[in-house]
Amino acid sequence: MAATTLKILREVKGYTQEQIADVLGISQNTYSRIERQPKSLTVEQAQKLSDFYSVDLEDLLSEVVPTISFHEPKFENSNNGYLHQLENDYRQSSISEVESLKEEIAYLRQQNIELIKALGNKH
């Protein structure tokens, strides 16, 4: 497995190292080491990650680093289905994050208006 595959997969899916460590029943430090040195991943852990991410075990263990181009829908990997799903997940998480930020901005604007009104009423 390529050293960056686990990190890319985790980040694209929007998980923290601690969350994935919990899935595997290990500490965050141990999982961090696995991301840096995936050769230390056990077969059982690899299967758990494969199941958790809904990715074929073969794709997960591939030595090919997934490369996703966000400018063109072109993949430089033979695992196109796997990478296509990663790109879709990344886009969806980005869209969700933008929507969440828009809601937070609207909420904060409303709070500012209310605070300005409250300050105006005190004078």
C-alpha cells in the first residue's frame, strides 16, 4: 500500500485519525504510525478499513497512489471506480462544508443585528 493512500482516503471521507483509530480499536498514535508506515497494518485492520470505507481490499492495498485532479475529471490510476468515488465524496463533503459555513454566517449576521439593536436600546 502506498504511504499516502490511508491519509488521502481518511481526509476525503472527512474523518480524523482518532475516529479511524476508534474503528480499528487502537490509539490515535498507533493509527498515525500506520498512516506513515502502512506496512505495519495487519490483515484484520486492512479488512476493517476496507469494510468501513466500502473500498475493495485490493484497491486499499494497492501500491499505486491515488491521484485526483480537481481541475479536470481525469484520473491517473487504473482504479478509476475507486478514485471516482473518492472524488465524489470529496466534492460532497466540500459542498456540505460550504453549506454549513453559509448557515453559520447567516446565524452570526443575525446575532450581530440583535446585538446592535440591544446596544442601541441601552442609550
